[in-house]
Amino acid sequence: MRRLAITDAGFEAAFARLVDGRRESDVEVRQDVATIVEAVRRRGDAALAEYTLRFDKHRLSGESDWRIAADDCRAAYEALEPALRDALDLAAARIEAYHRDQLPADRDFTDEAGVRLGAKWLPVDAAGLYVPGGRAAYPSSLLMNAIPARVAGVERLVVVTPSRGGETNPLVLAAAHIAQVDEIWRVGGAQAIAALAYGTDRIARVDAITGPGNAWVAEAKRQLYGVVGIDMVAGPSEILVIADADNDPDWIAADLLSQAEHDPTSQSILITDDAAFASQVEDRIDTQSAMLSTRATAQTSWRDNGVTIVVERLEQAVPLANRLAAEHVELAVADPEALFAGLRHAGSVFLGRHTPEAVGDYVAGPNHVLPTGRRARFASGLSVLDFMKRTSFIALDPASLAAIGPAAVALAEAEGLPAHANSVSMRLR
């Protein structure tokens, strides 16, 4: 864990290294993924079976080895403890309500030249949803990906998820039942992304792929963008907490650990205006992390990537936060709106002392699939728009063509494209 102070002589250089530091795929990962993708493209199901046996120790032979039946998903849902089933239902309802409000409106109007213009929004035909199955099972991820796709109107939802030793977490199956997923395949990793992109004899190709995964999954999405649409190239989780000394240090420590426990490469950063409070939080992190079942991951993440930054005034935290452009930003201060007004780059923001980021992971409503690695400078979290595309349309009559056509002819001739000019001018004669 590193401690930086804004008053240190070397602060700017140290902070720049923090901003520019990368915790994502390296050359070896890129080469491995390229090999896997090409193998699946050429050999389809045979390559899928080989990689699944190699990486997940699961043999794909009969239909039930490949695909999880809808009845199994329904049974998993019905077998849940009532409180847990209610929690999943509540999460699903809130996620659906929030994303339904995102649906874009079609446009159709006639301008002053008499030209009819507009655009209509349509869903993709099929979407592939990746659900991690490595360090933990994430039913929340399935809901966060599948529900926006359903709201968008996608007709075919295909889930791929690693099935370690042939086992799939029943919570994931229950979430698939709630979201009305059409297909669930017991494959994961870069090979699953390639299968969704190119299609195999068993798995029909999709038009868009969303969902978080490890470095190999992220790299496969990067390499296959253009073959299919993707939501984003997501890296390790990250959280930035801006907090004053009036907070309970145990709360802030728990917030920082909530991301550290995801992966050893996750990053948790605290910015505060009180050095003594920073020390208290660091001490609580040591105490709390030792009691976690995920302590090995959380402690490694905090040791290797954790940072505390001490500023003189909390207002100084805002430009630092904008440079970090973190996935999650908590404003655990008395007046979060004052800081929020200047915050330009963040995946999602959590306002006030009683808004832990973990609530956003499950039941708040906004999507928890968010840009990482400073991509919040130009990217947004997953939404219904990731499962939709806009088609513009134009309609002219002789009068409106006469009004704007001559300008099109002039521009076409200036660009040296006579056929373009002719296609308009012939209609003007």
C-alpha cells in the first residue's frame, strides 16, 4: 500500500505514475487469446470441447454437458431460501425499472425545406452475455446484463459461463430463470467469446457480447470487436473513496475492501484531508481483511495496488478524481453535491456517507458493468443502448429535392464524384 501527500515534493510524479499504471492484459495474454480465437473460428465445437476440458476440467459430450436446461434454472429458483429469492426478485425489479427509463425515443419530423427526417431505434437480434464463474459466481452480473437486453427487445439471449468440473452455481441458474434467458452454455473464457462471435455447429452466433470477465475474456472481446459489438473492454475493478474525518473508519475500510476482494489486481484508493483518519482506515483494513474469507485476494490487492492520498482540502480531490476516472467513486462527505458538481469522469458515483458502492452492485438499479482503467473519460456503464442500434431515414419530394439538391450536386462535383452529382442532378432536370 502506498501513501501519497499532495504537499510532498514528488507528489505530481508519483500521482502521474498512479494514473498511468496499467493492470491489464500483457503481450502473452494477447498471443494466447489470438491462438484460442483462431482455433474456435476454424474448428468450432471441437476446439471448444478441448479448451473446456483443459481449463475447466469439464468434458463436453452429451447435450446436458453442453447446455443447461430451462427446467434446471426454474428448479434452482424454486429451491432458493425465500429471503434470497426475494432479494433476487427485488434486484431484478429495480434493475428493470431503471433501465426501462433509458429506452430512447424514435424521431420523425419534417424540416423547413420540406425534407422528412428521423431515426428509429431497433434491438439487435441476439446478444451473448458472459457470466464469470472463476473466483466467485455472480448472479447479479447475469441480471445486470440480461435485463437491459430484455428491456431493449432482444429476441435471443445467450449466456456463456464456465462450469468448473461440470458444476454451475444455482444462484446463477436462478437469475437466468428470472431474466428469461433463452440459452445457457457451459463454456467460458476466450473460447466462449469466440464461439459467440463466429458461431459453431451448436452455438449460433450473436450480434453483441456484454459482460465482465478475466483478462483473457476482456482481450477476446477486444480482438473480436467489429466481428460483433461489445459493451467495453473491462479491466480489474477499482474504487475511489473521497472521505473526511467525520466518517466511521470501519465503514470506509469495508468500502475499500469491497473492491479489493474481487481480484488481486483490483485497486482501492482513498483520498482524505486528514492524515490521522487515513491511518485509522489503513489500520481497520488490516483488521477487517484478516477476518474475510476472501482475505488472501483482498490483502494482496490492497498491498500491491492500494493507495491513500492526503490532501489539504477536499476540493483538491476533485481534479485528482477526474484524472483517475475511476470505475466507482464514493463521496463520503457532509455535502457530496459540492464535489459531485465538479466530477466529470467516473463510471458511477455514490453520494453521501450512507451510500456504499456495494448497494450499487446489487439492488440500487443502475448498471454495475462500468468502464475501468480510466475509460470513464469517454465511456459509460452498460445500458439498453448497448443492445440497440439507431437507423436514420430521409424522405424527399420534388419540392424538397429542388430546395437542397443543387448544393449536393455542387459538393459532389467539388469532391470529384460525378456519379454522385448525376444521381441528384438527373432528378432536378
